[in-house]
Amino acid sequence: MKIKVRQKADFHFIGTGEDFTAELPIDAAGHVGGKGRGFRPPGLLMYSVASCMGIHAYEELHKAGKHVENVEVETVSATRRETSPKVFTAITLQFRMKGKDVTDEDIKAGILRALTTSCSIAVMVNMVTPITCKYEVDVAGKKLTGTVTAPAAKL
């Protein structure tokens, strides 16, 4: 994977890469001189975790023959240290989706496989920061809810 960021002005950078030709605006936080001209790097990490988990949870359920749609993943909390380095210390994701003929165990298994095996971003982040996944699935008007956690990842 090859990407490049180039400085446009002070703390404002533009990212480009081989996977997608559009430009990605990136800027620093306001307290260090950013002016809201783009995504902040910590936010980009959260987009990466949430999107990777959504893609791979969907993939895992699909491979198991389970039909889900309208998958939505939201970062409901992402706690960071108060002092530098301000690393994330805990992340909680909320999954919402609709499904047909899926059980609570199906959803738990799909999310757990994504979290521990197939979503490389979550596996890597989970090595240093615990990720908890909550879910709410609408199955023909009935709500399935639960929580999936995994031990710290190790290669």
C-alpha cells in the first residue's frame, strides 16, 4: 500500500494513494494550529477501525450464509490519555444492522471473528487498546442486542 501526504499550508496536508484517486484533506487539531480544513489523524484511525470492522463483520456473516444489510458502525467512545502521547486507551463500537434468519450467536461469532482475525486494523489496534463491540440487530421487528469483547490481540 502506497500513500503520500503533502503539505498544503502550515498544518494542512493532502493525502493521496494508489487505491483511490481523490484527495483526502487532513488538518491538525485547533489547539496546535489546525483550522478545520480536513480530517484529524486520530479521527482517520477511528474511521479505519469502524469501516474495517463493518466490512469484515459483514463478510464473516455472509461467508456463514447469514443475510444482513444496512450495516452501520459508530464509534460511541474512544478514550485517550490526557498526557502525551495521547494514545487511545479504550474504544467502543456500536453496530446496527438488519438481518434475516440470524441469531444472537451468529452476530456474536461474526463480530468476534472480524475483531480477532479478519479485520487487520482492529487486530493491530486491539494489541494496545481494548475494543468492545456492542450490537443491535433488527430481525423481522425483533431486536437482538449484545456485546462482544476480545482479549488483547497477539500475533
